[in-house]
Amino acid sequence: MKVVRSLKTIKNRHKASQVVRRRGRIYVINKVVRKFKARQG
């Protein structure tokens, strides 16, 4: 899991990436390629 400032670049790396909001933090998750995970904040 990476902590990044801009989630837009991480989201654009793969088609299956989703931006999800959990517990006040914003996450990018990807169920196809599991390594593309990131969080902001």
C-alpha cells in the first residue's frame, strides 16, 4: 500500500481501479491487480 498525494495518477494505471472512501480516508483499490493499492490522508 502506498500513501500518495494524488490518487488520480494511481487510478489511471489500470482500468479496474476504484476510488473508495473508508473511515475518512480515500483509497484506491483494485481487485484484478492487487498491487495497485494506495491511500490518501
